[in-house]
Amino acid sequence: MTPILVLALNPSMDVEWRVKEVLWEEKNHIDSERRWAGGKGINVARWLGWLGGKPKLLLPLGGAAGKELTGCLQREISSANVAIIPIRTATRINIIVTTTAGRQMRFNPSGPRLIRAEWRRLQLATRKLSSPGGLLVLSGSLPPGVPNDAYARLIRQARKTGVGTLLDCDGTPLRSAVAARPFLVKPNEHELTQWWGRAVRSEAQALQAARAMSEATGGWVLVSRGGKRGLLVNRPEGFQQFAAPPRGNPCNRVGAGDALLAAVAREIQLGSTPLQWLHQGLRVGARATQLPAGHLPA
Ligand SMILES: Nc1ncnc2c1ncn2[C@@H]1O[C@H](COP(=O)(O)OP(=O)(O)OP(=O)(O)O)[C@@H](O)[C@H]1O
Ligand SMILES: [Mg+2]
């Protein structure tokens, strides 16, 4: 089976507080609290595990939140498949406030500042743990202290050893990483807009932008568009295809893109066709919208 390494550079403990409503200038009573291991890389690894992909997960962890997160991971993923790089500063805690009416406020710290030696150790571990011919998933934001072109460097390093990279990030890290020519990029409409510098709303705009991105990478670009039709493009291969996700009544949108990316990685691992990557990705993404954040189907 093609080995898959997931790098989660900025993991978090996610904490959801349920409240009746949010009151400014008042004490807000918390009705219930839920805590789970969060961050995009961990989400991808969780879904990949559920899909049978047996991923390896590499992540930096520190402080009390790092310890708590280790405990969560031990319950979810076999410890043989988790590699932890200890860091001096505490792992971040993301706060989600959900009201009875279903409205949400999210508070995300930028993450712990990594020192140069910690970032170097992560680079080294990425090289050591990714296998030639395997896949490397690079997903999520970069913590402070990690250079903006971190993903670009890892993509170049991976290509030298025949490792295929799957990329999901935004802003400056996305810009430099695209230039490093990853195997597959998974932007949503917002990320594609940022990269392209023009609005991506219609299917025609999504297609034009995805073609431009695929020309830049020389590889696959999968554009997810929420409940609308997704798009897979590869310019050198002359491939372009739209497909609709299954319809449903979403109760949550957080992590849907991570579930989609996990499904795409799993299909590549299985040797499926690109059309199957797209269809299964959209199907699993839609499945994630039916579950609370951090949950897997039973
Ligand atoms: N309303 C919806 N109905 C059906 N499927 C949906 C809906 N919203 C999202 N999805 C599924 O999830 C996939 C990813 O959604 P989206 O484009 O919102 O990703 P994203 O913005 O990267 O999400 P995130 O980064 O929060 O995980 C979609 O391609 C689709 O398969
Ligand atoms: Mg996303």
C-alpha cells in the first residue's frame, strides 16, 4: 500500500462551548464543553484512518495542550503511526462558541512560535518518514517561526525523493508552494481567489483560475466549492471535469475540505482514476458536513 505521511505543522486542541446566546458585558454561562484534537492536518489523518489509508502523522506538540492532544491522538490513532517533535511553547487552543440557535464564533490563535532548531527537526523528520513513491499531505496554516515558504521547501525536497505532495493552505504559503509544483492542490473558492487575484464565483471563473494554477504546478488542481460543483483540472494531461457533491442538509462545514482531501489521498493510494478521486472526494466531503466537527461516521 502506498505510504501516506500527513504533516500537521499547526495542530490545536479544539474546545467548543455551547451557550444559549452570547451576552456582551455579561458573564456567559457555558452549558457544555467538548474538547478534541483539531487542526487541518489532524483532520486529514483522522479521515484517512477511517477510510483505511493507515496514514503516519507527524506534528510538533508542546505544553499542557500538547499533552492533552497526545492523549486524544492515542485514543484515535495507533501510537506507532504518530511521530511527535516536542516544542518549547504550548500548542494552541482554538475556541468555538456555539449558541442554541446554531450561530458560531471561532477564536483561533496563530499558534506557538517554533525556534529554528524545532523547524529543522520537523524538516528532517518529514524527509525521514516519507517514503519514495509515497504521498505527503501538507495541510493548514504555518505556526510563527516557520518560514512562509516552508511548504515550498518541503515540496521540492519531496520531489527529489519521488514523494507526491498534496497541498491545502492559503495566502503567501500557497503562493510560494504552488511555484514549487506540488502533485495536487486543493483550494476552495476563497483560496483560489487569493492566488489568482481575481474573483472566483462562477464555474467559468473557477475553471479559468484552476487552469492557470495547474499550468503553474504542471499537476492536478481540485477546486472545492462547498455545496456547489467541484472541479478537477490537469492542464498537461488535458483533463478537466466538474462534479456535484451529494445534496444534504449540512449541520457543520468545518473540516469538510479536510475530509475531501483525505478521500482524494486514499483514492490515489488505491490507484483509482482521477474521476474517482473527484467523486469520492466530494462524497466524503459532503459526509463530513453531516457530522459535528472532529467526529467520524460510526
Ligand atoms: N452545503 C454542502 N452540501 C454538500 N456538500 C458540501 C457542502 N459544503 C461542503 N460540502 C462538501 O465538502 C467539500 C469541501 O467543502 P468546502 O469547499 O467548503 O471546503 P473548505 O472551504 O476547504 O473547508 P474547510 O477548509 O473548512 O475544511 C465540498 O467539495 C463538498 O464535497
Ligand atoms: Mg479548506
